[in-house]
Amino acid sequence: MRSIHIGLTAAVTAASLFLSGCTGMSFTVDGLLNAPKLTEEQGEIHEALTAAVGGSITLKYPRNGDNRSAFVIADLDGEQGEEALVFYEYNTGGGSDEGIRVNLLDKDDEGRWYSVKELAGAGTEVDRVIISQMGEKNRYCVLVGYQPVTGSDCTLEIYSCYNGEFKRIGTDTYSVLDTLDINYDGYREIVTIQQQTNAETGVISAKASLLDMSADNELVKTEGIDMCDNVQYYVNTCSGLLNKQHEAIFIDGLDQDGNLQTEIVYYRYSTLQNPMQLSPQKLLPLCTRPTGYYSTDVDGDGIVEIPSAKPMTGYENAIIDEMIYMTTWNVYEDFFDLKEKFHGYYSISNGYFFAFPNRWNDEVTVKREADNSELVFYKYNGDINDSKTEIMRIAAVSRKESRSYVDDGYRLIANKGQLDYYVKLPADKREQLILTIDEVKNNFYIVD
């Protein structure tokens, strides 16, 4: 139906806070789960690798990004067939062999894997791996971010696999890393954000830069633009359309008070732009909100929305532990303005957003069930405790529990993986605030 983001437990919600940048906490596959079972092809690659390096190794899994496997299998040289990159470290117990290694493997004429070359990595953990076509020749490059032993920024190394050579062709550092055709020249560029802390004042500053590959396969870096100076950590990034014309990166960061705020980096007038840094007094108050509310494309139209939050109707004087928020999703427009797209209730833990229809404005509020599995919508009569006319309820339940909800009159409106979303509407439809099932489905979004 639409994109999905499901936070099934408070632990997962808390963990997701620091999964995006190079700063903050990270969680590895081998730290949360048992090591994944290798596929048949991965097993063949692993066997060829260990035969070549002649030692006991431990596979290293990227902690962030889309590629979470220690094995990256893809066409890396533009020629027929696929190659494999494997990340690992030696089990030597110390000495000169310490640290991450990355090995390129290819197939011989008989289809058997063999090691081409091993290179030393630049850190103790792999942050992320990105495969991207870049530069005027539009060649495949492998971008690998390594997390350091100390410090906040990751080290970026760029590898090339052309003409039978596996080599490092560029290096840089980053707190945020993404690739996209941000300047519309038909080739992908690297966008990085680097943070620095003034040793004397402790003030944190950051700069966004554009990196590209020249025709000579050299890394070229622009001077960059300033980011807002009140951000302590970058915790989430999302790339997509700013509007129907500009592709952009949306960066969510934690400010000095522990709240989230969003900055936007895009390309215009032959340079990078960050409207939040250019007009912070106007824009930052409009996009500052509690943690957990990340920028994303809610409705799947390609345009990224920025959330803001305020107390739900009836919760204006609630204590923080009992607070429920009304979430508004905004889009950036020219002339330093954020325009509301829709507003309603956003369940971070259950991964959905329900947009309030216009006739619900100031007329409907919500209450959570004690176990947090259901949300109940009530007609608001001026006092949250006395509002008892039920309008609708939404339940997010595991697939194995779904049967009991169907038997109780609930209707399935969406699902993702093993999670089903059900709605129950009152049998008495005389109340005008009660929606039809089609209205419910049209206003329900699974959030990625």
C-alpha cells in the first residue's frame, strides 16, 4: 500500500535514534542477533576467501545503511558477471594484522570464486557500504564508511574495481553521508556533512560539502555550506524530493535541548543551499519537535515531509508522561516557508499515521488503551476525561492474534510483514464524526 516503518518495542524505537549518522550509538547485526546463516553463494565465497588469506577470520557487518551484509555481491566493474566484496578481521589476538580488511573476489572461467586483492580498512567497524555510479564516466564506485576507535566522524574510503585493479581512489570524513544526483547533471555526487568541535569554546560547527569524481578518477570537493550550529548529533537522514523540482537531503539532528530539528541540503544557483541555516529564526521553530519524529515521505509521492508536533486536543496541560501529540507533516516551499500537508495522530511505536479529516478539527481527540496496542478516537466535549463518545479505534496486532479481532468486529485496513492493522467503527452511524471504511483507508498511512 504505502511505505512502512514499524517500531515494535520501545527498545527498537530508542535504538533507531542513533542509526543514521556516524555519531552516537550503533547496533550491529551480531550484537542484536546471532550471526546470520550464510547462503550457498556466500558460503562458496567464504570458503574461497579463507583459502586465500590462510587464517581464521570474523565477518564484519555494516552497522547502518541499506547494505547490512558482510558480503556485497554486485556488478562492481561494469563487465559481465558479478564480483564480491567481503569485510572481515583476522582472529590473531593482536599484532600487525589487527583491523578490518576488505577483499575483492571474482569468478574464474569455470565459475569458481577466487580472491583478487585484499586492502586494509580505516577503522574498527564498518558503518555503511554504498555502491554508486559516479563521475563523467559513470563508473561504479564502492563507498565504505568506517567507524573510528575515537572521535565522532567516520572515515570514508572510495574504492574502484576497474581494469582488473582493486584500489583506493579517494578518502574523506563524514558525520552524514549520502549519494544522489543533487545538481541534475546526470551523474551521482557524494554529499557529506562534517562536524568539528572548537577545543577552546566547545562549540560544535558543521559544514556540508559536495564530492564528485573527475574524468581522471580524482576526488573533487566543493567548499561547502554551513549547517546550523546548535546541533549536537545527526541522528537520521532521508533523501527525496524537496518539491517537484529539487532533490534534497533532509537531516534530522538533536539540538542542545535534546529536541529534533530538520535541515535541508539541496542544490540551487550553482551551489548547495540550506534554508534552515539561512533563516533559522523563522524555520527552526517550525520544525523542532520531540525525539522520534523523523522526516520521511509519508504518502509515497516522492516528496519528503518534515514533522512538527503539538499537544493533541485536550492534552494542552498534560504532564510529559501522559502527553499525546498532534503531528503535522509539512513540505518546504520557496521563500523560507513550511506548508502543512496534513495533520493527525502518528504512532511511532506501531508505525502508522492517521490523517484527521477536516470535520474532525478540534472535535476529536484520542486515548491509548492501557497496553498501548489500541488507540481510541473520541468526540471531544471540552474535557479529555469526560469525552466518552467513541468514534473509532485502531489496533496494531501481530498476525497470530488477528483472528480474535476479526471475530470481535474489527476490519483489516493494512498490513506489513507480521503486523496487521485493524479498525473498528461504532455500529450506530448517526454521529456525523464517524467515518466510512473508505475514509479510514484513504487517511491511513504506514510510515517508513
